[in-house]
Amino acid sequence: MTGPAVRIDRLEKNLGSNHVLRGISLEARPGEIFGLLGPNGAGKTTTLRVICTLLAPDAGSVEVLGFDTRTAPEEVRRRVGVVTAEFGVYPRLSARENIAYFADLSGVLDGELDRRVDAVIERLDMRSFARQRAESLSSGQKQKVAIARAIVHDPPVLMFDEPTSNLDVLASREVREFMVESKDRGKCVIFSTHVLHDAERLCDRLTIIHQGQVVTSGTTAEVRGAHQELEDAFLDLLAAAP
Amino acid sequence: MKATATVFRKEMLEIIRDRRTLIAIALAALASPVVLYVISQVSTRTASETYTVGYSGDLPVGLDLLFSTTGLKLEPVADPAEAAKQQVDLGIVFTPKGLDEYYDPTRQSAQIADIRLQEILSKYDAAKIAASLQQKGVDPSVLNPLPVSVHPLSSPAQAAGNGFLSFFLPYILITMSLTGGLSAALDTSAGERERKTLESLLLTPAPRAQVLIGKTLAVATISFAAALAAIASMLIALTQIQFGPRQGSLPITLHPVAAIVMVWLAVLLAVSFSSLTIALGTLARNFRQGQAYATPLYFVTIFPASIVLFIPDFNPNLAYYVIPILNAVLVLRDAIVHNTVALGPLAVTSASLLVTGALCFYAALRLFTREALLIRS
């Protein structure tokens, strides 16, 4: 059995006077889609931000492929790609230039850069708009740019934070397909969402958090338990949570 | 420093494609020639304008000739005091004892007419006294017992040109070093948060100090280019535009020493202002808020240049050269006026501006690496 790609142990985090994370522990493995579920304000985004080193833990520890986020943040960032709902892009750069910029900053070597960027453009079917300025792209196209820049350095861990919340049906479907494809390539995919239908369809294992604490963890089937739908189990678990 | 080069290239590309920044630089380059042209037109018109003097009473013999050669037109009026309010520029009543003058000091035309009248009257008085003395057999030169021969040590016209430059050039250098890169600075700092690109940028493994250096260098390059463009256009305009009908163009030449000092100061100011405006932009949540934070900086730039305007002979001791911006104004003023540079003030100024830039950069870096940067956005 492979070791965890991401390991969180008793993580605590305060933002100002808010005790946002209160001792969260979880593990996500390579080759799986790991769901991080919870209502708004549960601490999902904060957890992801700690994993990718944007925020530092106040207590507990976070490791990505054996690298501690506190002591080796740059090594962690090299191994992580993040896609969020807010797919900000540089409007005066073309889609390709946006991707190349992040590839360069992510340490892709000069000789490799063009090949990598072209490969990502090809993989996400972006050829038709790759040379267009980002300001003229649709939301779905911008989201593809955001995904491309997150994966161009080929990170083993991919995190998706509510990636479809600003997208139409077609674009959302493409993002979901991409997540499955990434899992099939052996990536560890962490999927944070409050859309339980998506989670039920995509996730191999999941953790539900509420008010900064883990309510339950397990395979999707285990969490669903005797309920017909994950949504029913989710509501029951939240109601029973302290 | 690979990340610095990457960020610098990307920022320059974005700035070049940003109409706001390019328009701001173009307007700044055009502003000086336009303002100087307007000034030249006004000064030419003022100098060649004929002003009307309404008078009553008996005009002394020969005085009318002096009026016509000094750009004053005499016009008989019933009530000079009343006419001086609007109808004419100046009113005079000739009386047996002399003359009464009426003018409205709030009217610029009246002020100019008054100056010309005083010139005429002093010449007239001198001529009358000289004639009277001659009639009595006295040499009129007794009125001028100490004739003065003036021997200027440098060209008065050149000095006037240097004096003009010593105010305008530091002023333009400082304001353009600030405003030329302001839009780019806010775009690269507050703009990152507004566009939601900041998080993605901070997610890359590139060291944040290197990222910030790349941004600062790009903004400094634009500030520097804007300052030089504005100064070059001003210098070209000054050699082409004529001020007044008689004076001709001011002899404007920037001595090589002054030019070198100016370029060096432009570099230091560009780096300092870039760090400062990026720090302010990093505090802001969006471009508009960044502009509000940066507005007080305009006063900082205008104040030191004004000191040179209002106190032209301000010769401070070395301690004054520690004050950022004021020191740049003083060093450049001295270089332009004297065509030399004192190494002590230049060294203190350079050190002061470098330390200011470093402190601003450190502040920007602290802000750029704080968690609050993301949480607030």
C-alpha cells in the first residue's frame, strides 16, 4: 500500500480571533480523489491553504509527500497545484503566456517550458484560444487557464477548491472529467466542495468537517452508510455533531 | 534570481500592453511643452500688448511721445477715476502740481500699465532735470556721480536659463518619478488582489523576495523612462519656444555634470518611489483604494520643489541632504546652477535615497509575506 501524499495531524489554525481549525487530522493518498466536505465556513478552504503553505499551522503538522509545510514550504509548493473558484488570470497576457509565466515560476526548465505548456494546452483542448488575451476569454476558458497553470509543473498533488461554482454545466463537466483523469494518472486529488452530488460521484474517500473539526472520515460508501444519498447522511451527521 | 527575471519580463509586458500607463506617460511627456507654449504665448502677448491710459487735463509737452514708444495709448476721458474701473487700463488727471493716477490693482492690465507709466515718468523727470541743469550751465552728469559699469562673470541670459531649469527640472523629475510608475505599481500590487491572481502567484515556489524585486524593477523602469521622457520633451520645447518678443528663446543647455546627476537621481528616485507605491498598493484591496493611499504622496513631491521656487538662495547645511526628495531637489538645483556637483551632498543624498528605498522595499516585503494579505482579500 502506498503512503499518504498529504498527511494532516491535529491541525489547528486561528484567523484573528476565530478558531477556524480545531485539531483536524486526515490523510489523502496518490491515485484517489479525496473529498473534503462541509458547510460554508466549516474550514475547508483554510485547510487547503495550510496544505499549500499559504497559511502556517498554529498547532499540529501538515506534510506533503514527506515535506513539512513549516520547514520546507518551497518543496511543498513544487509538489502542489491548486485550482479555486476564483480563477483570476492576467487579462493582458494571452492564455498561453499566463500558463508559461506560472511554469517558469514553478521551476520548469527553459528547455522544457514550451513543450510542457504546449502539452497542457493540448491536454485541456485550449488550442483555439491559447493565443487570445485572457481578458477576452469566457469563464470556462479562464477556468481552463487556471487548471493549466496549476498542473503545468506536473505536481503529484492537485487540490480543487469549489472549482465548478462559477461555471456552466458543460465547463463543470470538463473539470470533473479532468479530476478523474488526474486520479487515473496517479495523482492525489483533493476535492473541496459543498456540492454533495459531485462528491458522491467522484470521491473515493472523504472527510466531513464542521466548525473546524472532523465529523467523519471513510470511503464514500462508509460515510453514506445506510442512507440512500450522501446528502441525507451529511445532514444527519451535522445535526448530531456537537 | 531567475524568478526576478521572469516576473520583470511579465510585468513589463503587461505594462506595455496597459493603455492607462502608456497614456499617462505620453500625457506627461506632452504636458511640459504644452504648458511652456501657453506661458510663452501669454508672455509674448503681455509684452507686445498696448494698454490704454485715459486722461484729463493738460498733457505736458513731449510726454505723448514717450507714451507712444512704451506701448501706452493716451485717450482723453471725462472722468479718469471712473474710466479706470473698466473703460481704460489706467486713469491720469494732469494738474498744475503734477498728476493723479487711478488704477485697479486687481486687474493685471492695470498693473502692467502702471509699471510702464512709472518708467515713462522717471525718464521724463530725468530729461526735464537734465534740460533744466543744462539751461543753468551745469553738467547733467552731476546727477550720476558714480557711473557703474557692469561686468557679469557669466552670461546673464544663460543664468536666467539655468535659474528657470533649476526649478522646473527637479520638479518634473520628482513628480514624474512618482506618477510615471504609479499606475503600474498599483496594478502589480493592489491589482493582483483585485484580479484574484495573488493567491496563484504566492502558490508558486518562487521566493517572494525575488518576486517582489522583479515587480519593483519593472515599476522603477517605467518611472525612470517616464521621468526622462518628460524632461527630454521639456528641454526640447525650451529650445524651440520663444518667450516674449524681444528676449528670444532662453539659452537652455543642460551641462553634462547636471545631466549625469539628474540620471543618477532619477534611478534612485524611481527605485524608492516604486518600493513605496508597491508597499502602499499591497496594503490596498483594490486599485481605487491604492490610488487613495497614494494621493498624499503628491504633496510630498510638490513641497520640496516649492522651497526652491520660493527660496531660490536656500543654501542648507549637510543635514538637510538627509531629507529624501528635498535632497534630490537641492543637489540637482546646485548641479544646474553651478554646473558642478559637491560630492558631500551628493553622497549623503544617494545614501539617504538608497536607505529610503531599502526601507520601503522591506516594508513591502513584510506586507507581501503576511498571511493577512490573503485573508483580507
